[in-house]
Amino acid sequence: MYPYDPSLYDPYRQQFPPGPPPGAGGQQQQQLLPPPPSQFPQDSGPSVFAVDPGGIRRCLFRYTFIRLRNGSRFWFYPVFVGRRSIAGYRWRPRQFRWVYFGIDLNEITSFSCQ
């Protein structure tokens, strides 16, 4: 029997993208990630009922373009995929920064990884 070592597996441990912590105006911190590509990918056709976690898992730690049921579309940098949700950093172009964001997978109609 092997001894349990919590440092080897901790499902709640946050894995952040490479780079310094996110910055804010006036602080001496740098941007977490460079901005995403300036162009949006083309629409990929019909929407799905729900996104499969196994399908979007391949996009972990990659720039991902997300389209939601409500018509929103944005660049996203996923760092966690669960059975029903995804979390990561959403690009806010007007603020020119990444913000932490999570959403249910059934709200996503399509996605595309870079």
C-alpha cells in the first residue's frame, strides 16, 4: 500500500497560467497573459445542446474563443474544466485585461482553441 501524499493530488489546487500575477492600474504588477489574438474565428456552423467536458478539456491553458447562448462571444483562457462548468480568465477588451470567470458548460454553444 502506498502512503497518501496530498501534495501529489489536490483537485482544489489552482493552476495559474505562466507569468506574473494580474496587474491593475497604478500597481507595479505586470499583465498575467498577453492579449489574445485580435481577430475572432469564423462561426463554425450549428450550435450544440451542451459542450462535453472531454471536448473542451483539450483547450486547457490555450487561448479559446467562446460563444454563449445569450450571443456573447469572447476570448477565454481556461484553467479548470469540471463535469458541468469551466473556469479561467476572460479577456475584457475595454479594460485591456484578463478577469477570472466561470460558467456552466451548457451555456456555451461553441468554442475554438488556438
